[in-house]
Amino acid sequence: MSDTTYRFRQADRTLFQRLFEAPAVGKMSPAAKVVAYTLLAVWSVFVLFPIYWVIITSFKDAAAVNQGPYYLPFIDFQPTLDAWRTQFTEDPNCNVAAIGRQFGLLAHNSVAFVLSPFVTIEPMEPQICKIYLAFTNSVVISIFSTAICVLVGSMAAYALARIQYAPKFGNIMTFVLLLVGVIIATTYYGVAWWASSAVALAMFFFLVRAIGRHYKMKLKNGDILFWIISQRILPPIVVVIPIYVMFQAVKLLDTHIALIMLYAVANMPIVVWLMHDFFASLPIELEESAQLDGATRLGIFWEIVLPLTRPGLAATTLLILVLSWNEYLFAVFLATVKVQTMPIMVAAKNAGEKGIFWWEMCAVIVVMIIPVIVMAILLTRFISRGVLSGAMKG
Amino acid sequence: MAFPDDTRQPGTVPAGVPLRDRLGEWVDRHARTFFIAPCVTLILIFAIFPTIYSIFFALSRVRFTGSGLKFRYVGFRNFAKQFFGSAEVHFLGRTEPVTLFGYAVFAVIVIAVLWWLIRSIRRTTWVGMIGRTISAAMAIFLAWILCASFISGNAIGTLYTTLFYVIVGCAVQFIIGTGLAFLCSQPISGKNFFRVVFFIPLMITPLGVGYAMRMVADVSKGPIEPILNLLGFSDWIWSADAWSARFIMMIGDSWQWIPFIFICMLAALENVPRDHVEAAQVDGASSVQIFREITWPQVVPVAVTVLLIRMIEAFKIVDLPNIMTGGGPGSATESMTLNSMYIWRANDLGGSAAIAYLLLILTVVVCASFFNYVVLGQLRKARS
């Protein structure tokens, strides 16, 4: 068959035949392309429509929400800023300077808390309106808890990737049994928690040597890593009631520190799990040569290892930041008045007597999701570089 | 002659070094403790200690008094209440009239589970056998509840509502998420745009998702309302029927969590070597064949791991039912976490802790079974 007949037949095919011909290598057939783009477009609409609806509803007034669905601003309805105005400027305390004041107040109160054993400083009461209060609370809590979580978690992940651990199983069981003893003593016999803890700790140090000599079964790094990661299975509802009581006992209920610590611990398994893979994939020679030059472990971690894993660290940090920004259950239980976060404030708007003011609610939701969507766009850039894929190798 | 200032070797502290250096040396010798201690301490204080403490709540009747909490030991009464007592219908569902079909399905499941257990006696160690017995017991218990409630035409309780979100929700999310990831891993243009768009819902707070879904699904003034009218559903209210409420909840949950499956599966699919696929294409394999024979076997280990992570998170669902229906109609959309939360609000701390513990046991057994029999099996197959 000559070249010309081949070309002729190529041009002579009907549209239908062209649609279903075998594709070139590394390409898709036209029919498959049509199907693929249709599905992707449909899914994009499904994903984006609720977000679009929330955003336009925040610019509607009561009539435009209640009289039925209006889809397009300026055509179906006249957008107004009423919802935003009532949320952000109606109250005389609601102005942008209030956010600055709130941060100053938080600093003052934390200093007062830290110095409370030595000096009595009266904590300041918040003066600003609810939305700014919730916003600053959310910002402070998520940033600090993320910082603690990522720092502590990546230190543990690094140690598990590089240093051999072999704690004795018997010692751990002793520790747990003494913990149970402490709880029984304080719960049923009314012993002060610090006294029983001190006795238990002393007994633990006394027993460690005796037990270590007899029961030699040891845990390895993999076991410890698995133990830390498996903490994610624990449903938060199991721990939240005792934690409520614990915080009540040490007067930490309704403080920022409580939520910061809780969020940090809840997200710790994710950090350890993700960062362990990044650290394990680093070449060990770098650290060994640094050690020969006299660098300390902490120095190696801080100056060599962390900068090398910066992309992974950034992705993990953003992920944890988003998770603690969105956290709901712990906040519902533990944040009653002063440390209400954004999710709690939005949920509380549900309980109005005249029904829900959807337009105001939507304005708050938009404020809540804008920082997060920015982070989502940043995070996909990291992920598309194949950073998180390292953690998914199994 | 100039000597370098600091000539000491690691591990040796000569006499006369300043205190600061000696302290640094001490820190370095105990570096392994300093690295792991904060993490382990925090987990012990905020996860292990409360988990143990929670047992004491679950076994007691707890009262708030002026001087603190008063515990009165009541044994397993808080747990028994969920299975045989006042909360039975709420927790397990209505299990009373069991139909013949229900008994038949139950018998088939029991025989299958026991057959699996007996067959595995020869293969595993006795530790493995204990684990398998626990899994089998849980499977038979769940099968009985399912056959007595749902299959016999009775209402289901919070136990199976939670499992519905986990099993059906995860299956739907996995299928759609993997499908989207497969589409996005094909040579199409605008990949990055779709990747960003599909990723966004994962980052939005579940609470915002709940309200957005509630608005979109609103039957009197929501955006879907004209379409529903066109289809003849003008007087239909989704939140008044148990199953439609559950399905709307599941759609909201899927809207949020499909991106997670999508992004992980996309990473896995893009790690599949391009030349394997192209070689198969040159050999004339159809795209279905390529997916089944080449791509899928390479991503299965990641797929089961992702599914496990998603399952673990799905057991904790609380915000969406709380916001969208408040657990209603009746208790149709209440997950176990939400149930526990409501009981906590009614000041029954013991009952709340008991439900939380049942959720913990359920989660651990289901997830550990899935991990041992599916994930480890697939990982082993991939390594060999």
C-alpha cells in the first residue's frame, strides 16, 4: 500500500470513526477525551457550587434569601453589604483596632498566667465583639498549637528515624499500672492528685531497676512509631470527658493553653507519620560527617536536617494549621466563653429564636474559609511537586 | 602559634571547661531522651491518661457536687444499658420481630465467618488466633444486629448509622475519588486547575460544609428546588425521612472527603512508571486492560492504606450530623460520637463515657482487622 492511499484513507474517515480510533501512544482517543472533560467539568461544578452559593448568599438581604432561589448577583437580586456591616461594624466595639487590642490583651493575660504563682496580675476582660474575639482566638490557638505540634512531632520523628530506642516492656507496664493506681487513689479515696502522683513516680523509679533485671523484652523503634501513629485511631470523645475534668481541677478550663495543648496532641500522630518518612529518606552521611566535626544532635537537627526537609515541613505545617483551624469537638467541650473559636461561634448562630439569619451566617463562613482556601492552593503546589507522595509509599 | 579555640572531641569533657559547655555536653549525651520525651509525655498526659481515666467514668455513676465529682461504682451497668436497657433501641435499633430472611442471612454469615476461623487455625500462631477470634466475634455480633434490624425491616440505631457513614461513605468516596484521580492522571490539559479545585473542599471546615449543604439542600428556597419541582418532588422534605437524611449527610461527607482520596491516589497513580503504560499501549492493550493489569496492582498498597486512614477518620464523624439535622429525624442521623455528646449534655457522664468506649472498641477492632487482613496482605504481595 503506497503512502498516498494511506493518507487518503486517513482523511476520508467519518467523524464518528475518528472519534473512536485508537489513540497515539501517550494520548487519549477523542471520545475518551470528551467523556473525561465532561466528568471533570461536572465534578468541578459540584465542588464549586456550594462555595459559590455561600459567597453570594452573604451578599443577599433577607428578602433575596427567603423568597426563593436567586442565582446571579445584579441580575436576580441586588447585592448588599448589610450582612457584613451588621457582623463587623454595628457594635461600637467592632473596629479593626479592636483586633490589635485583643492581641495585646492575650499577651497581657498570658504573662499574668505565667507569673500567677509569684505575682497577682488581674487578667483583662475582652471588650470587643464576638466575631473579632473568635477570629483572634482561632488565629492564636491554631498558630501556637501548630508550632508546638510540628516542633515536638518532628523531633520525635527524627529521633525514631535515626536513634535506636529499646525501652523495656515491663517498665512501661509498671508505669501504666501505677497510673491506674493514681487514678484509683484520687477518684475513689480522695487522695490529692499531686500526692498520689509523687508516690507513684517514686515507686516507678524504685521498681524500674528491679523489673529491668528480670523481664528483658524490649520495644523497637518501629513499635514506638506504630504506637504514636495509632493514637490517631483514638476517638476524641473518649478522652474529652476526663480532660474536661482534669482541666477543671487545675483551673485551665476555658483558657487558650488547654486548646493549644489538645490540638497539638491530636495532630501529633500525623506530623510524626509524615515527617518520619522525610527524615528516613535523607542521606545519613551528611549527619555523620557533621557529627565528626563536633556538631551536637540538636545542632544537626536544627541546622542540617530541618532545612533539608523544608518542603515537607511546609506541607505538614500547612496541613496541621488547617486541621486545627477546623477543629470542632474539643472546642465544643472545652471552650465555653472566653476562648470560643470560629467554628463554635458559627455553630452558636444556629440557635436564634427567629430562625437562622443565613446571610449573616454566610458572611462568617466566608471569613472562616478564605484563609483556608488560600492554604489549599498553596498546599496543592507542594503536593504537586510530589512531596506528600513520599509519605504515601506505604 | 595559633590553636583552634575548641578542640574537644564529642563524648569527652576535660576538666576546666566552662559550665555552659559542660551543660551542652550533658544535653548532647541525653539527646535521645530530649528528642522523644516531649512527644511521649504529651501523648501520655492528653491521650493515655484520659483513656484510662475514662474507664472509671464508664464504670461509675458520676454526680457533680459542690466539692467536685462524686463517683459511685455501678459495674457494667452503663454498658448493659446500651444493649439490654433503656438505651437499647437508640443504640442498636429495633431488633424485635426477626424475619425468616433475617435468620437465613445471619446463618450464612455465621457459617462463612466460622469457616474462615477454622481454616486459619493451621496457618497462624496462637497470638494471631486470638486476634482472629476477636474479629470473628465482632463480625458475628455486627451481623446479628444487622440481620435483626435492617434486614428484617426494622429501624437501625446509632451503631449502624455510624457504620453506614463508615462503610457506605468510604466505599462511595473511594470509588469516586479514585475515578477522578485516574482521570486527572491521564494526559489532559488543565491538570493543575482541576487539582486545585478538587482539593479545596478538604480544607473547608466540616461546619461550613454542613451549613452550605443545608442551604443547598433546602427544599423551599435552595438552588436545587426548581429541579426538584420539575421532577415532581415539590412537597418532599429530605430531613423528614430517615434514609434520605442519612444519604444527604453522606453526600455532604463525601463532598468534603473525596479530595483526600483523590489527592493521595493521584500521587500514587503518578508514581506508576509512564513507560510501562506506554509499552502496553504499543502492544495494543485497551485502556481497561492497562488499568487492570498494570496500573491497579501498583497502586493497591497505597489504596488500602488511604482507605484505612479514611475509615479511622470516618468513625469520628460528629460535626456534620450535628449541624445539618441535629441528629434527627428521631435519632436517624446520630453518630455514636454525637450520641455521646448529647448524653454528656444531659449530665450523664458515665453513660457518655460508656458509649465513647464502645466506639473505641468498635473502631479498634474494625480498623485493626482491616489493617491485618487487607493492608498487610496487600503490602506483602507488593513487596514480593
